[in-house]
Amino acid sequence: MSRHRKKYAANVGKSWHETITRIEPPHLLAFTWDGGEAGEVTIELAAERDRTRLVLTHAGLRGPADARNFGGGWHAHLSVLQTRLAGGAVPDFWALHRESEARAAAALRE
């Protein structure tokens, strides 16, 4: 098991309780989890010609560690979504996550 994957091993089997804070089908969904301690996530969908634009906003982060962790995680998950929608495969999610988290960390240093 890679060191990066071990970092998240404590979450295997863990469950969260999400709370939907706003819903406007089919264009918007906002939610928190664990009482909103880690902020609120808003996902917005908008038609653009023959495509759909997805905008994910995670507000209310507790600091740089959250920005690095969640920024890397969301980027990795959205990259998987984009790849799968295009018919591709993701051979190693954890490598993608590690790269995404490193980019988020680098952006925070700027």
C-alpha cells in the first residue's frame, strides 16, 4: 500500500452524515457533512451549447491543510469523472490524488 493511500486508510469503512443545505433540481446541490465543520460544497450545472458546465465550490475551509486536502481530492474526483465520461479508464486513483494534492499544495505557496 502506498504511503499516500495509507494516509487515508483510517477512512475505510467510515461513514459521514451529509446535510443538503440547498437544492434546485436539476441545476444546483449544496451540502455539508459532519455538522458543517469542513464547510459547504455547492455543485452547479449549466448548459453550454452541447455540453454541461459543472462548477464545484467548497466554501468555509478551516485553513491551508483543508485547502490542500479537499482541493486535491475534489480535483482528483472531477478528473476521474471527466475521464470516465470520455470513455477512458483511471488506472491508479491514488496516483492521481497524490498529484492533485501536490498541485493544490503548490498553488497555496504562491
